[in-house]
Amino acid sequence: MDTIQDLGRYGWQHAGINPGGAMDKVSAQVANILVGNETTEAVIELHFPASAFFFEQPSLIAITGADFSATLNGEEIPGMRPVLVSKYSILQFHKAINGARAYLAVHGGLGTEPWLNSSSTHLKAEAGGYKGRILQKDDEIAFRKDVDLCPLLEKKEFEILPWKADNDWGNNHRGEIWALPGHEWNWLSDPSRQKFFEESFLITNHSDRMGYHLKGEPLCATIKEEMVSSAVSFGTVQLLPDGQLIVLMADHQTTGGYPRLAHVISVHHSRLGQMKPGDQFCFRFTDQLTAEELYIKQQQHLLQLQNACKFKLEQLLDG
Amino acid sequence: MPGSPRHSIFPISDSALTIDFGNIIDESINQQVLYLFRQLQQNPIAGMIEAVPAYSSLTIYYDLFQLRKSIPAGTTVYDWISARLQEKLEQPSIINNEETRLITIPVCYEPEFAPDIEALSRQKDIAVEEVIRIHSSGEYRVYMLGFLPGFCYLGEVDERIVVSRKPQPQPVAAGSVGIAGRQTGIYPMASPGGWQIIGRTPLKLFDAQKEQPALLMAGDRIQFTSITKNEFASY
């Protein structure tokens, strides 16, 4: 399932239109940064088995996020690097090595028609992205800008440019997801609260861009009040009536009415977005201050990377 | 009204918070929510991304990075924005003159569009015609939108035709009108759903191509009017 995504569609949740956007927003931003785009530019989010792409014109691309063993015309290319691609090249993905979602960015951006100020594909509304749907064989995606990259390529089929991004934020404590306590956290019984931290939770097959259904020891609430619906967020961990948990992901509904046990902090959304059915993780609580500081640090890191990449790309294009 | 009714503020993410007026379906509380929502639409707090009204709560999403740069050190962004909202909530609110639209929604209640009306009629021991008369004689308030793009939660359904939702969601056609507890609502698009379906409207509740894609908005007043299959077809 491959779709066009950006950082999400905000301002319309009051009309029931959820933000959507990339599941791993850090990787989506890094892909854009590597090729000199603004971080808000649309990218292609790939799930394995992923589409193959035929380039009808030369391009500068970057692949980030999951490692799906990418090749250009049969030759392996690394992720997290900008790659110049000649006309008539074929990009393919062969094997899911790690992660759940890869992101493909092209220099200058994709020629999508934004819907409500975003290029994210909204499958239910059948709008945004590429005709509001999943990419299919023979789709032709335009580039937004024509950039003459031929002189740079000379006669080579492709060239890996000499700058890269690291992929290690979020990789420490890989099996750990940090969260803030939710408003109904205290509804859990004491033993269930203990289990919440001690158990590891398995991401089940019943998991997609809307949310991950987790499997663990069932948790039990001592308070069982009916809740009227209210807004929910990416990363909200809800307790379902059967005692299992669901973590809401990018395509979550705008509102919900299940008890909110926890909220995964923003910097760990990408880590979650790179997990897939069969993966396990543990929850750990942190506090608001830490969550905010980590997020600011991540954003500053992205800004530094963006400045460095812009500088190098300008040098290359001018030289 | 001096200030707002009792409320609590709590985070629902590290970059969103909810102002909760009491976990209840109540018209005056919903008016309060929408009043605050409109105020924030007109005069957003710096760094606010968007506000989302629900039955008895308003959720504010905000930009952590932007706010961190502009607020004093030594406080979390959450504490800072909570304090700003607290100030807003303490200002007197004027909600008596809530401007609302009255919108009539045509519904065909005939069996082919109403897979669950028969069972509802049996369960409540009321003739199908009477179920239709009761449902289409009420005036409903759009309390909130959610679940699907353009899906509206309307209240409140007459006690006599209240039924609980289905245990398992089933495929529901676009335009289907359903009941779940004291709520009634319309599915803007085909979707799995658990509400008991008693009719279908030919109106398009959601149109992505329109400037305002959702036909209805929170605060609207709704009347249903019964139409025949022929009228449905010629819409």
C-alpha cells in the first residue's frame, strides 16, 4: 500500500476530517531535507512489497525510513543519502530488512493537487495525494519542478551524493515507547497498572495506518463510566472493552469514546510508525517537560540538518 | 453568564489539551463549547494549530516548537497555554444569541433503505409508521462532527425509539440514517458502522470538492422529512 503523504492536514478536524499524514514524520522530513526540499513537501510512503518506479526524467531522490533493499537498475543504493538518478532508471525494492515504512522524496517535490492545504492521501474522503487513492500500476506522478540535472550526472546511470543523514534518533531503547498518563489512567486497577509497565505488548495483524491493536494480558478497569465522544490524538492509547489496547496512528478518527490510558510522546510517534505486526514493545511514562524538551531537540536537529544539506546542494548546483 | 461552568483541563498528547465541561450530552454545555470554539476560530491563541469541539469538550492542538521559542523559560508550553485558556474561560461569555441554521434533511424510510427499522419496531413494540413519524417529527441539534469526514452526531432521539448500537459493525451505505442510544446520525460515506439504520437521505453530506466539504456543522438544527422512493430517486 503506497500513498502520497505530507505532514498532515490540519484545521479540519471540527468537520470530522482527520489530519492523516506520514506515519513516520521524521523520516518523511529527512527525505525532503536530503534533496533540498521544504519539510512540508509531499513524499511517497511505501509499505513492503512496494511499487517499482520508472523515471521518465532525471531526478534527485532520497529514500528514508524502513530499509526495503532498494536498487536502481539492479544496483543497490543506500538509504538516508541523496541519489542522482538518470532518465529511464528503474527504482525497485526487494526485501523488508527493517522498519515498516519507507519514504521517497524527489528534489522539487511531487506535482500533486493539494486538498484543504495538504497533499496527504485521505482514502475515506477519496481526496488528496494521487486522486485520493492508493498508488496503482501505471500511475504517472508529475514532478512539480523541472530541474536540469543532466550536467551533474555526466554519463553515469546514478550517483550517490556525498552527504547523508543519521538514522539513530529513536533507535536507542528501540523496544520502549514513552508516554504521558492519560485522563482515565486511574480507572485501571492496581494490578493492571503494574501490568501496563511490566508486560510487553505485541502489535497484532489487525493494525494499520488508523491504529495498532495490541495484544497483551487483558487490563481491567475498576471505574466503568460511559464516556461521551471527544477529540483524540495520534499516539492516544485507549482501553477497549475486552481489556486490550489500541494505539491511534496517523489515520485515526477525529473523536473517540474509550478510556484514554496514555498518550505516546511526539518524538516516539516515528518509532511506532516503523513498527509492524509481530513487533513488541514496552510502555514507560515520562513527564510533559521531558516530552517537550525531546521534541524541541528533535526539531532543532532537523533544522541543522536542513541548513547543512541546503548549503551542500547549492554548492553542487552552482559549481 | 459570569465565566464558564466548571471545567477541567488535561493533556491528550504532548501538544494538545482538552477542556472538559463534564462528560455529558447537554445543550447548554454544548453551546458553551461552541462559543469558545468560535471565539478561538476568530482570535486564535498564538501557536494554536486548531480547535476541535465535541459534545462537552473542546480540544486545542498547538505547535510546541513555535510556542517554545516565544514563551518564557521555566514553564512548560502546556502550562503556558493552559493559563491562556484559563484566562479566556474566566471572561464573561454571551451565548444567548447563538446563531444556528435550521436544515431539513429528506429521508426515505422505505425497507430497502432501512435494514434495521423492522427489528426496531418489533423491539419497541411500535408500528414502523409510528417509528418514522416519531423520528421525523423531532428537531435535533448537531452536537459535534467526528468518526468520519462530515459525520454528525444529532440529539436527542425520542425515548420511544431509543435502541442500542449493534454489537459488531456492519457495512453501511452512504446517506444512511442511524440511531444509537439517544443519538441519531447520518453516514456521509459508505463505511462499517454499528448504528441501527432506519432510512437513507439522497443528500450529499460530504463533498470533498466543495469549499466547505461537510454539509452540516456543530450547532445546526436538523429536521427530517419523510420522502418516497420515487422522490429519493429524482433527487
